[in-house]
Amino acid sequence: MQHVGNEVLYFETGPGNAVTHRLACGETFEVQTQINQGPWIDLLPEAEQEHWRERLCGGNPTSGCLFVEGVEPGDMLSVEVGPFVVDPVAYTSFGGANGAMPGWLDIGAHAKLVEIRDECIHWSDQLRLPLAPMLGFVGVAPECETFHNGWAGTWGGNLDAPEVTTGCTVHLRAHHVGALLHVGDMHARQGDGEICGAGGIECGGRVRLTCRVVKPAPMSLRFPRLETSEYLAVAANDKPAEDAFRHALVDLLHWLHEDYGMPYGEAYLLLGQVLEARVTQFVNPTYTYVAKVAKKYLPPPLAGRA
């Protein structure tokens, strides 16, 4: 199995990033992600601390730029997320002000190191949080522009959606030959809103992924689609948050119409009863809104759409 290491880190995503690995369509591979800069650096020998502060010169590093053979512009790249192995030292921090909490409350800057073992996050001597690893960043190179890795949009990117975990498939529209996939920003768990800014429980670790391609992408595929055996979801980004919600809702309606044959009116009335929607990230340049529906409420998919 091919291993993608963290020797080459990118802090922005765009078509100019040099390819570091080539992957066959359908190949399962492993990615070693790099934890963000944080208080964990203070635990290192003094000689190593400056090295890591200089190397981690931006946020949300992705491990290389991955070229998926057989992917052409206009195809749908489907990234299947497999099991995680999370490193034992992690952290969360708050700088004192961000999009979720302006500085007027005067909370101040705070950071917390935590240990991860026995499938738990050891928050304190009294409190253990269940481990729930996820990938904050899964994206392809945008068509023309380059964005720093705080951004997310129709190309994917820094979604910070807890749904992107084992058993989830992320569907993205490719804009370039090979898609130029970027993966990183692992969290050991994250609450909705990502209100701390630096996480989630920021961590490094390994995750297994498999990439497949659908030719061509569905006509209506805009924002990333998230799919499991139990639900369909769209993760959309915009500011203000209500615009992100509208994007996610529109794209979910198109998905139900095209793949499940549901008339728009019927689909909309049904979503009015069973839709689950929330802001999963409220601190990046644009907010992430996830809108999802359980498959148990849907008719069988159309032939060739399963």
C-alpha cells in the first residue's frame, strides 16, 4: 500500500502545486497528516522547536499534492475515508477572538494539550471524551485560483465537518487532470461550529483513503457531497451562514431529483420534515453548513445511480 508522508507540506491549494504522489483509481493508500503549529512544539527538545515553527509557516498543512490517474476535468472524484490512527499528543486553542466569539467578551487566549489513548481524549483526570477522528481538509485544486488552506468552497478544502470520518465518501468535481487532491487538518474530535478556531482537538495521524472516479460528474454537482450507508449530505460554504445553508439545500434537492427521481416539490416537502442541518464551522473565511437526509426516507436510487 502506498504511503503519503508529510515530507512535503502545502499551506495553500491550487493548480500550481507540484504533484508529489500518483495514485491509481481504486487504489487504497495511507496519508500521514501533520498537526498544526501549537503548544505541542514546546514539548520537543529545544533544538527541534525552531525547526517546526519555521516549517509550519501556515495553517492546515496538507500532505503533498496527489494525482489520481484517469481523472479528467468535469469528472467526479469520490474519496472514500477509511480507518484512522491518531497520534498520542494533541491540543486545542483559542486566540481570544474569532468569527464565532468576538473579543468583547474578553475570554482571552487559551490552549490545552491532551493525551489520546485507549480510544479516549484525556481532557482531565475526571473527564474522558470519546475519540471521533475526522479530516478537516479534503479538497481538489480549484479551476483557476489558489486559496490558503483556511478556505473552503466548491472545490472542497477546509470544510471542518465531523461527517468526514470513517465510512464517509466525499464527492468532488475535478477541475484538472488528476484532480490534484489535498488532504490534512485531522481532528481527534470536533464540536459543531469549531468555535475555538484551532480546533477541534488538533492532531496528526494516519488515515486510509481510496479514490474512485465517475465520468462525467452529475450536472448539478457544485459543493462537496458527503455520503455514507445511512445518509446523503451537502457541505456548502459562504458568508453569511444563511447563504451557505441555501447552497446546501439547493444542492441536496438537485441530488434527490437526479439520483432518486424525486420531483422537486415532493423532495422539498419531505425535507421540510426530515432535514438535518447545522453550521459545522463558523470561524474560517466562509462558514460551512451541512444539510443532510437519512436514506431510509428516500425511494430506491435510479438505475445506474446507486
